[in-house]
Amino acid sequence: MFSRIFVEKSVGHLPQISVIKERFSNTPVTEIDAIEDIFGRVKKPYLQKRSNLQLFLGKKKGTLVKEAPDAYGLAGEPHYYFIHAYNCIYECEYCYLQGYFQSPDIVLFLNHDEIAIEIESVIKRHPDQTVWFHAGEFSDSLALSHLTGELPFYFELFKRNPQAKLELRTKSANIKELKKLSALENVITSFSLSPQNRIKATDLKTPSLKHRLSAMRELQNLGHPVAIHLDPIIHEDNFLETYKGLFDELNEYLDLTSLAYVSMGVVRFTSKVFHQVKKNYPHSELLAAEFHSSFDGKVRYPRPFRLWLLGKIKQLALQSGLREEQIYLCME
Ligand code: SF4
């Protein structure tokens, strides 16, 4: 999976380093002073992640917890995200990480104790509110969780802070570590889903819809709160039939009425990422549509069209048994 592992001296003593070294016992390991001395120093083309992916292990410096943009989550409550990794093993053609860093190499930050201190200080600043913390802004929260081993730590943290909520965002079906933990009402695992034909066409290397739905069903049966992001919604011929089929499958696998929430967002890019998509995937079906520069500088479908898409999907969601208050529209 990785051509080389770089380990910062500052984390060399952590038990997780031994676990990772053992798991990749044939991969050469290099000790380094600081991740930033090497990661991204020389621009590495994004698609090199297919053939030459390196792993960096170290400590995140600077701000560890950041305020999330408007409309990031359920309205009316403060939202933050924390950064415990950069980059992702999957390869979605619309991925916002294209061109975000100078390199697609995976970075895992292991100073969770310091992240926890910042999280608790944010919670203290909002004594009368439910504060949300989102993991996975620059990576997938669960895809490598069997290697990184931080989930028990965060479960303990949020057990101590029941007034705050943690969202683990994922496209994986890797729930091995989660299944070992007792469910907490305030720790929600959210799965980004699309119809299977879209997963096949654009969400390269991600688990199939059925694998993700099975994982979600297992978590629901164990009492873990589960949520869904229908994001990004991409238009195609037979769009309504395809999404109707997706809701039928959701109903078959899950108890929709007990989902924590369902968010919906139409495909969008920063202009920089849109440029990268055209460069990396010039034949992608994604590019067949008409895109415009939008009110916030992002590249999107024209507004009436995306409102029509969201309206149609919301209607299907309500017809499938979801309640109005479970649904929110993302980044609109
Ligand atoms: S799962 Fe998310 S982070 Fe990973 S490639 Fe896809 S869009 Fe990017």
C-alpha cells in the first residue's frame, strides 16, 4: 500500500508506530525531524497516489481545531472540525483534496491528546450550546481506523463531554474498530452515499453501496447513531429513477426513522479543484454538465437547477419515510 513510511522522531515512542510498522513490515521506514521538511516540499502529481503513495506519521502543529464553514452541519449549533490526517486512500473524481496539498501522500497525526485539549477548551467556550466536532475534513475518518487506533480515545473524550457531539464522516465500510466500542448517543457515524452506478463511475476504490449499507445496518443494530450524506448529488439521465432506487435500498437495509440526519448537497468545486478535475479526469462524466461560477466563488450547476435537484431528492426522502426535521441541505 505504501512505498515508504516516514516517522517523526517526536512520535517514534508511541505504541501505534509499532502497530503500523508491524502491519507494513516490508515497507522501508525513515526517521525524520518534522513532516513539513519533506511532505509537499516538492510538488507530487495527485495521480501518483495510484503507484507511489507514502505514509507520514507525526504531530499536527498549529491550530488543531477550526471553526467549520457556514451550513456545514445542522443549523443553529456551533460546528468545528479537527485535523488528524491529510489525504485519503480513495480516489473520488470530484475530491476537494485534489490540488489542496502539494502531495497526495497520506499524513496521520498522532497527537490526539493535544487535539483533545483544544476540543475541551472549545466546549468550555460554549457552555450553553451543543457543539459539534467533525473528523475527516481532510481525510476519511474510518478508512484507516484499524491502523490509527484513535477511536477508543475519542469515545472516552465524548463520553466525558456528553453535551458535545462528534461526527465521524466516511465513505468506507471499515467498522471493525467501531464495533468494539459501546455506542454513545453523541458520537454519530455519517456515511456519504451515492447510487451504485455513480460510485462505480466516480468514487474510485471506495466500497460498494451494498458494503456501506451492510456496515450501517450493523452499526444501527449495535445502537450506534448513524447518519447519511447524500453528497455530492450529480445529475445524470434517469436521475430520479436512480435516486428512487437508492432510497428503496436504504429502506431495505436501515431503519430510516432512526437516522440522526440526512444531509444533501449538489456537486460543487472551488475553481482550483475544478481545474484539477479537468486535468486529472478529462473524460469524466462529471464534466458533461453545465457549470457556473456561483455566489461564493464555487463552481456549481446553475442555481435553479440545483434547487430543483435538491427539491426532488428531498421529496423522495420524505416519501421514503424520512421526517422533515431529519433533513438538511448542505452548503447552500
Ligand atoms: S472519500 Fe472523500 S476524501 Fe477520500 S477521495 Fe473521496 S471525496 Fe476525497
